[in-house]
Amino acid sequence: PASETSTVDAAALETLRRVFGYEQFRGQQAEIIERVIRGGDALVLMPTGGGKSLCYQIPSLLREGCGVVISPLIALMQDQVDSLAALGVRAAFLNSTQDPAQRADVERAYLSGELDLLYLAPERLSLESTRALLDRGRIALFAIDEAHCVSQWGHDFRPDYLGLSALHERWPTVPRIALTATATKATRREIVERLDLGSAREFVSSFDRPNIQYRIEPKQQATQQLLRFIRAEHDGDAGIVYCLSRNSVEKTAEFLEANGVPALPYHAGLPASVRASNQARFLRDDGIVMVATIAFGMGIDKPDVRFVAHLDLPKSVEGYYQETGRAGRDGLPSTAWLAYGLQDVVQQRRMIADSEGSEQHRRNLSLHLDAMLALCETIECRRVQLLAYFGEPGSPCGNCDTCLQPVQGWDGTVPAQKLLSTIVRLKREHNRQYGAGHIIDILLGKQTDRVSQLGHDSLSTFGIGADLGESQWRGIVRQLLAQGLLAVTSDGYGTLTITERSAAVLRGEHEVRLREEASRPTRSAAKRRA
Ligand code: ADP
Ligand code: ZN
């Protein structure tokens, strides 16, 4: 009945204002909270920074008993509990970092009904002792945070999450709310299936983050490009720079420091105390740039991160979206900047070929990568493409690089044929295959030592690509790799080979559309102009 609805709504709003100090609910928060307070299940898809926490915190306060929150972010539980305590909310956590006495305290508080919220690591919940404990108290609800971790084909799988389907069997009347910031239709289906959430109502918020400007540029000298970008647009701002390897994290942080940008490294190989203090400085001080592997950032709530830069290609669109989503949580203009080059494609294709696991698993990683590559190579609005990936329609945004500086497509069939036939001839006449560098030398007609030693200057394709420059050729190789018209062998040397689909190009049956690379001024050209 309507009157009951408004009582629930009024209580929720009163709690929002009194406890959390906010005036209004955002987006679908009110509907989600009402649903859970009434005992219904919910699946909440909301972008990072959208305000998911309140969706289970307020129902936990308003329902009888204690809200049990399952979260993989053990490192953040202390912070979460502390900030709730500061608001007067009685919260605690149970995880492997505590000693038995600390755990006993929390258990006692739970049993005597003194807790509003209890945070649990998923592996705790697989222990019968934990389940028995929960049985002896009163559970208000289960909140399953980062619910995409249940997806085996997703990018963030945690085996412990699979055990969470047992929640519903053991406590059929306790409402469950699953939350995630990452969900394609396929992940969503998997969450529903694996967590047995068939009865859940789905709340899907828009994934658009209009204040984030998306930019992807060809990689030349990545750290120099990064420095130029920071100096030109984000001098003195807080930002996050993602690198693939620990080594490049450290080098990049040193490089930025040496050039007057306050930067700190963060990766799993650093001692825990260093990680903690770097993270604390990043959160506390102004204008720090955190250079990190993707180990950094999950659950970090710093509203004024003005840019997120990627020096290496993310493995999936989900990852890219989640990482870039850490910029601009305060709604102010921010930049997502990615430098991407041929080597990224070569490296990632090789990592997939070398990865453990089933053929199906590798195919899945490839599909993730293909979608990411399509986003990099698109000549249409980045945001439209990004949102389309999450099943959301949109129109050109005016706030991404391709909208701001439209990119032309061009017919690259002839250069593609020159390149592919060079590979075919090398294989046929010399019975060997080579990497991009050597093949481009042949196309350009360069008399390198290697070319003359191997006699490759006698190939009929020697010098037929001299109408283009080296960087243009690298761009073409990259795009052909991205389109699956070239492949990298798994020998670890970036050796290129043709694919089944290249045959149609060589026969002239398939037109190759390429992206016109923005011609960037070379160093000397820039100097001359200055
Ligand atoms: P998520 O978990 O979806 O990434 P959070 O729950 O951490 O997002 O919320 C992001 C930020 O927005 C937090 O600082 C939170 O306090 C704030 N917030 C959430 N809901 C509201 C609201 N209704 N009004 C104002 N601020 C809010
Ligand atoms: Zn756009």
C-alpha cells in the first residue's frame, strides 16, 4: 500500500540526512533501498562513485539485526569501518588480519546485537564456524560487494565467491543485495546464475561519466608523452598512472619525480608498509601522482583524482572503464588518457598465447582484448563505443578525442596487401618469419646489415612501401593486428604471421579500413616552429 511505501521512504530519507548528512538520494538509491528494506533481493549495477554503499548501509540500519557485507577488499575494511564509526554507525569486520582476541570481540558484539554492519571476507563465510556464528545472531541482509568477482570469465575472478550461492540455501528469508560497477550483459547473467539471484530486481544505472574526457593516442615515447600531458593539462593535480609491470611502475615514478612531478610508486612487490604509506599520502596530500599496477585503486575513494593515465593497454574494456572511473568522482572535469602502440598488441597477444588454462579461457581473454582494441582503433565517439559495450545507447559526446578532433578512415587495402605479401614471400622464399621491425625495413627499402646478410633486398616487395613512413607502417601493423588480419606467433619474439582472414585481403576480396593517425610534429619540427 502507498502509505507503507511512504513510511519506508521517509525513514530512509531521514536516515540519509541524520546519519550521513546528505540532502537527497542520488539516481536509483531510494528505490533500491526501499526494495531491500522490504526484504526483496536486488542486483545493483552502478558505476564507481555512484553511491552503492548507501544502498546496503541504510537498509542495514533500518532493518532489524546486522547487515553482513561480503567484500574482497580486506585492505580497506579498517578504513570503511572507521569512517562509519565517525558517523556513529556501529560497524566491525572479520578477516584474516585479526588476532583471535580481536575476532572474539567482534563476535561478541555481533551476538549481543551491538552491530549495524559486519564486513566479512568471502573466505570467512566458507567456514562453518562463521556460518554458525551468524546463525546465533540476527542477520538484517547480505550485501555482496564487487559481485562481478563471481564471474569466471570476467577479469577479476575470486574462487571464494562461488561459495556465496549457499547464502540463499541456508538463509532463504534474508534479503540479498549484490553490487558491482562492472557488468556487461554476460557478466550480469553470470552473477544472477551463480549467486542464485533469479528473484532479484535489477537496477541498472547509466554508466556514462560525462565529466571524464576519453583520449587514446598512439604511443611513441610513452613517458615523455605522459609528462607533456601532465604539464600541459594537469600541473599540480592528483592523478593515477597505470603501468603493466612493477619495473615500469618504479621507472615511471622516478622519471616523473626527476621532472618535478610529485609521484609515488605502488605495486604488490613493495613492502606492505611502503604501500600503506604511499596510499595514505596519495589520499591525504594534494597533487600526488600515484604510479601503480592495477593492484591499486579498487575501493579507493578519492573524489578529486583529475586524471587517470594508462601507459600500457588494459586487458579488457571492463578494466579500462573501472580504472578510468577513478577519475572525477566529484563530478568535475577530468581526463582518461591512454597511450597505445604496436608493442602493446604484440605483448598482450603473446601473454594470452602463453597463459595457463583451457582453450576456452584463452578464447575469452582474446575476446576481451579484441573489444579493447576496437575501442582504441575506433574512428567514432569513444564514449558511444564504451557505453555500447555495456549495452547502453548513446550519441556522440563532444568530450572525447574522436569527437573533438574527428578522425578520418582511409582505404588501407593496398598497403595491407604489400605488408601481407612481404610476409608470405619471406615464408615461401626464405622459409622464415620475422617481427614488425624487419618487415618494415624491407618495405621501406632500407639496406640494413640484416637485410643484406639475409639477401632480403632481392625480394620483389623490397622498397615497395617507401611512400609511407616508418611510424605509419607501425600504425598499419598495429591496426592489422587489432583487426585480426595479422597474428603474433608464440615464440616470444613478436614474430608476425598471416591469418586465415588475411587471405581475403591478398585476393582483393576484403577492403581494409584504417584509422588516419594524427600526424604528430616530430621533435625537430616542433622546435623549428617554436
Ligand atoms: P561506489 O561504492 O558506488 O563507488 P560510494 O558508495 O563509495 O560509491 O559513494 C561515492 C561517494 O558519493 C561517497 O563519497 C559517498 O559518500 C557519496 N554519496 C553517495 N550517495 C550520496 C548522496 N545521495 N548524496 C551525496 N553524496 C553521496
Ligand atoms: Zn565522443
